[in-house]
Amino acid sequence: MSLLERVETETGEAEIETGKRLIRIGDDRGLSLFERLNYRLHRLAWKTPLHKLRLRGKVPLRLLAVPKDPIAGDKAAGEALLAGYFLHNGTEVPLDGFDFATLGLPADFSDYLQSFAWLRDLSAAATRERGAKVAEGIMRRWIGAFGEQVSEPAWRADLWGRRILFWTAYAPYILSSRDPVYRSSVLYALARGARHLERGADKVVPGLPRIAAWAGVIAAALVVQGGPARLNSGEAGLERALAVSLHDDGGLVSRAPWQQLALVEILGQLRAVYIAGRREVPEWLAEALAGAVGALLAVTLGDDALSSWQGGNMASRRRVEAAVEGSGVTARALRQPRGWGYQRLQAKASVLVFDAAPPPPPRALSGGCASSLAFELSDGPARLVVNCGGAGEAKGALPAGLAHALRTTAAHSTLTLGDRNSTAIHEDGSLGKGVGEVEMSRDETGVLRVEASHDGYVRRYGLVHERRLNLSTDGRQLGGEDRLYPGPGRRRRRTEAIPFAIRFHLAPAVEVTTTADGQGALLRVRGGAVWRFRCRGGRLEVEDSLWVNGMARPEPTLLLAISGETPPDGMTISWELIRAS
């Protein structure tokens, strides 16, 4: 039984509303010049004598409680630490000669080290007695490099928030020493970090970083020091952060599943802090966590790992399962999203995830993708149709040119018109004009049916793209129709035909054999089922593609492409996938 099936067995099926819904993107052009300057000035203020004075205060003699981290670590990464090296996303760094102050590592690896997330992995592989020897050695190096020096990235607010969560949860690994000077230095750093956070959490950009920062403030109040005053400040700050960072359906405004996974992990850890502090979890926090879990489950496929959206990849089934189980929440997959935007169709063994919303606003995610109306499909644990994916949190793992290409419409399983992105991607990485609204409707009275349209090509070509997907109740047949029709407000009438291409990127395990008439193909999942693909309205070709796996490494694969030219007034292209065995 899959993770989602276990959750839905406990909670029952979600009710699906029928009818149309219009989803619009706001006029968000990213952070203003004033906001960028304000964030920069705040960071510069860290180096002033005044900020150092603000960090002064009492040093706790001990922790008030030790929370239990509810999320299981990666045993392989923990065993690597015992063997003498860090291992994260395929990158290895030896402990011998390791120096926090002189590292030049990728951003994701630096965050892994600086947040002390590796303590979770170490605990999965070692007892306290054995693991403490490794953890204390690394901790001494961090204290020596950054205990007094307030600088980036070590004192970044989101990293301090996560660091407090990990330091308090794994206190037995870092505070078991009989050396009173060392123990005092760790507690001193904790107290200063909490004061730094409390004054700077609201200066962090909205989204996951601000949520992590305020979570650290609350953790410090409950198990380090600060009492009711700091707790009230932290809870008020986190509630504000969640309000601006989450849609009301529980999904992050960034619409990035890889960030949603991190959100569930952070809120799950914070829930454990309340339990350790013998405090009731606030209702608003419990609701936010339940919503976040539901949104996360909505973008998993049949293998229980993530589908690939907004520059992310599948991550790993183990990590997703650990996050959901560690949340302590009984929730069902979000099936009728609003701002989150990912429609989920599930029938028997088939799971389909459909992007029925505009891209995220630049303020929420700097690496958003032009993926509107793309979908992914799995048959049981086997992935069939996918998007190319991206590096996710492993920033810098892919060449810049490839990372940019993976954000394009062509890198997703949807239609492109005139070889253009449905939403422009500028050279500086920001999103430009394109999809401003998506109209969507869903019906589950018989066949599972969802249809959506977007206006991304109206400005340039005067055409709306509409996609209809019908999944049979036994999950063995998916019918699709891509329609192009004149949009409102066309300024001039075009006379020339416009080239189009509808791409279906295939998972690496899928083998393709085209039919003699050039209108179909057999898709054989290696060691699994066979699906028949047929199309009408264009030429079918097989082309090379790639897919980024859960370790942020590209793998070669294939794609099906239906191509042709549409008259200026539009046309309809239909296709179907039928499970043959």
C-alpha cells in the first residue's frame, strides 16, 4: 500500500467540486528596489557595535527540554560521517582538514553544513556515544569560525532558525562533553543566535526562509530561554510569515514541491518542540501543517516521490515518507487546489498531476518555470510521462545553461506555440509576460475529467491554449485534447500559419516503438506494462530528451512530439494513451 493510500484509508476520499474556476497571477514584479536595499542594510548592520550589544544577555546553564526530531535521517550519509566525510546530494567532503571558514561549496551543500541538518543523518547511523565524538569535533570548528563573527552565510536568519531546531533536537550529540568551556560556548552561541533571530526574522524574504527563521525563535523560547515574551513574539511572527507565504489551500506561494517538502519538515520539527515544551500546538499552526501535508501529497506520483515542477525533481520516496509520517498529521492529498494549482487525478494504479495555474510570482520564487498545462503520469510505481525537472535545492548542481533550458515550456509535457515559452523567461532569470490567468474546470461524475486554458499566447499569436484530460475510472485510458482558439482582445488578425509542438517527455525506463502509420507508438515500461499512444492532428516523432533524477543528475531519455502548423484561427489536436497489458 502506497503512502497516499495509507493516508486516505484513514481519512476517506476528498470530495471534488465541479464547475469552473479562474486562477489569476497578481502583478508581482519581484522585490522592489526599496525592499532589496532594506534587506542589504539589515545585513550590513550585523557588523555594527550596536548589533553586537543587542546580542548580549544571559547564557542558559542548560536546555529546558530536548525535542525529539520526528523525521528519520539518511543512514548512508550518517555512515559516511562516521567514515570521515560529509555526503550530500552525491558530493563528498572529507572531515580531515575541514574548515567552515574557507569552504567554497555549492549553496545547497553549504546550507546542509551550516544548518547542521547532518546531525539528523548522523543519528540514523550512530549511537549517542559514537556520534558525539564526530558531532563535537565539527561543532568546535563552527564555534571557532563563527561563534563570535556575525557574518553570512553562517548567521543568515533562515539558517539560524533551522540550526536551533537541530541543535536542540540533537543536544545529546553536541552537549555531552564534560568540558565546561565547550558546553558554555555552545549555549552562548545558542542564546546569541536566538537574539539575532528575534530582531531579524521579519527582515528575511517572505516564504520558506522567513518561516524557518520564526520557527527558530519559537524553538528558542520553548527550550532555550526567553519565556512567554519571546514565545508571543515568535508565534505572532510565524503566523504573519505563514499568511504571506502560503495559499489558503496549504501550498506555498512559490508552487515548488521541493520547497513544500522542506516546509513540512520544518513545521513537523516545530510541532515536536511544542510537545517537548509541554505546550499545546496552536490551532493555526496545526491547520497550516495539515494543509502543507495535503498539498505535498497532491504532487506525489505512484512511487510516492515528488513530481517535477518549478525547477525541482522527484527528491526521494524515503524523504517524502519520513516528512509526512514525522508531521504527526493525518491528512489526505489536496484534490481541489486553489492557489497551489496542481490538479490530481487518481484511478486505480494511475496517478496524474496537472499544472492548472499560472507560474509563481517572482517575489515567491526566482526560478519559476513556464509549465502551465503540463502534466505527469505514473502507472503504479512506474513513471510514464514526466517533465524534465531541475536541480531543486541542489543549486549549482547543473550548468547554468541547462538549468535555464529546464525552465522552458519545451522542457515540460505540454504544448508550445511558435517555439516560444508560454511565459517569457528573461536572461536575468526572472519571468516576464505570458500566462496571467488560467481557467479550469473539473468533473468526476463519471470519467475523471479536468480541463484548463491559459492566455500565454494571446498577446503574441492571438490564440488561447486549452487542454482537456479524461482519465477512465479503471486508470487504463487517458484521453487528451489540445485546442487552440482565438482569444479575446486580439489587436490584429494573423494570416500565416503558426508552428506548434506538443511534447510528452518519457521516463528513462520507457522504451518506444513507433507504428508504421506515423500516428502511434508503443511505450513499454522496462519490466512492466505496455501503453499504446495514438494522435490526430499532427506528425508524431520520437526525439531525445533528458530527465533530472532525485540526485539532481540528468539522465538521457526520449520524448514523443506531435508537431505541425495551426491556422491563425486555431485547431484541435487529440491524443490518447491506452494500457495494453
